[in-house]
Amino acid sequence: QVQLVESGGGLVQPGGSLRLSCAASGFASESYAIGWFRQAPGKERMGVSCISGGDGLTYYEEAVKGRFTVSRDNAKNLVYLQMNSLKSEDTAVYYCARSARSVNQGRRGCLMDQGDYGHWGQGTQVTVSS
């Protein structure tokens, strides 16, 4: 069955870096958009970045643009979120999610609309603190 498992979270000092991984199983991740979302304490879950299926186009929310990079390793069925210059406001549980539709089913590009995603991982905690 479809599974997404995040890893790589942890405690890091401001200005530090982390790389999150999203391990996909039960489907070919290259055929679907993969989104990264985060939920800070007491706040709603919000979009961070996404990478489209097929052509691998990327999108970043303004708050992380220039600091975060999303990429994928199709051979390993992994999607990464490289996070640099981390700030305290990046503290959150980070989730990866798979689009409900594949490229062949018409999902071109990627969106930060949570309703566009049909499968979610369990999340990984990122804490940025000195």
C-alpha cells in the first residue's frame, strides 16, 4: 500500500541545517507531486514546498525561499527537503504528502493546496533552538 515515511528531523541551532527525507513505498514517487508541509505548535498546518511529478518543477513558499531546497532521487524513491539557515520560526512537525493524482491522471505541476494530496506521512519534528 501507499506509504510515506519522513525522517531527518531533530534539534538544531539557529543558522544550522537539516535534511529531511521522505521515503515513498507502494508507488513510484516520480509520477506524483510530493509536497512538504509543516505544523507549528498551536498553528494550522501550512505548505512549505513541493516538487511536481515528471518534470520535477519546484515551488517554495515565501518564508523558506532561498533557504530550503526540495529534490528527489527517483532510483531510491526518496524526496528530500534540504533546510539551511534555519530560524526558530521553522520549528514545527514536518510532513510529506503525495498528490492524489499522478502525472498520467492529469496532475501537472504541484500545489500547496492540502486538498490536492491524498496520502500523508506521520511527520518528523524539527526544533530550532539555541
